[in-house]
Amino acid sequence: MSEIDEEIRGEVLSEVYRQIEELDWDGLSPRERSRCYEQWVNDPLIGDKLARFIPREKVRVWIKDGPVKELPRVRNGIGPNAKYAFRRYPTADQIARQVLGPEWQADLDTLDVKPTRCVVKGSGSERLMMWAPAQNLQDLVWAGINARVDDRPEPLLVIGLPQGQRLGEGEQARHRRVARIAGLELIHTTLRLMRVAPR
């Protein structure tokens, strides 16, 4: 089978991300998501287009391991699929200003992933800001420890809570305690997904 035509690939990605946002993907159970995959395999705008380039039995895996797996990066505006996003989290600049103050801005040349991070500058200093959802706390802490070992700017861990998601004060206190034991600063903040026009 040949590679997927780039124009068709873009159309499929755009349609998958459009439907993901319409479905409120984050609120779906695993069973509901599984039904979505099955529907996408048979959708004329998704599965039928992909089946011209890859075997129909591989379409579900392509969707799951491609656009869906990339969804967090896409929503953070990172990677080649980001241009197909219908909703995005605040930019690194916006998060820096939200948690540190209006004079802070991100050095986008330092933007990296796993976890998402970049150097932010303001008030005559630099920080290595790293952000992820609450379930990735251990990745943030480990990245913060490694940043210290590698003599990077002072790490700042940010737990980004999607709007509408709440963490109890006890759980937030536990997160801060874990970070403090590692010698790291941690802040919780709400990240609101904003609608954007795909390019």
C-alpha cells in the first residue's frame, strides 16, 4: 500500500479533530471511545478515505495511534498535526503569565515535550516551566529533578487542570508535598480549551 496522500491525510485529521471536540472526548468512557473508533472506521470522511491507502482493518489503529494519541500535543499547539486542532489550551506565553505574572514570556525556541516545557523569562530571571495534567505528576517531578541535575533554569511544575475538572484541596496539598520533597515548586492552574480556526 502506498503512503497516505497528504491532502487526504489533512482532510481526515481535520475531520477526526472536529468530531473529537463535538463529542466531548475527554468526558467519554473507554467503551464510548471504542464505539467512536468503530464509527470512524466506517465514516465516509475518515475510514473510507483512509481505506484507499491502508487496509480497512488497520484504519482503527491508525486513528488511535495517530490523531488520538497526538491529541494532547495538538491541543498544546505542538507538532505537525497542531494546525488541524479545533480547540487549544493556552499557549506557553499565556500559561507563564497566568501562573507567574504579566511580565513573563516564553522562549518558544526552547519548547519541548514529554512533559511539555520551555524556558520562561521575566523579572530579570529565567524558569524552566513544565506543565501537564494531574495524572502526569510523576513525569513532571522526574523532569524537574533531571532539570536540576542538568543545571537548567530553576524548574517550575504546573499542574494544568482542564476547565471544569476539580482536585480536592487534600490532593493538591499532596501534589505540593511530593514536589517539595523533591525540592521543586508546584502550582495548580486551570487551563481552558479555546476554540480556534484550523489552518
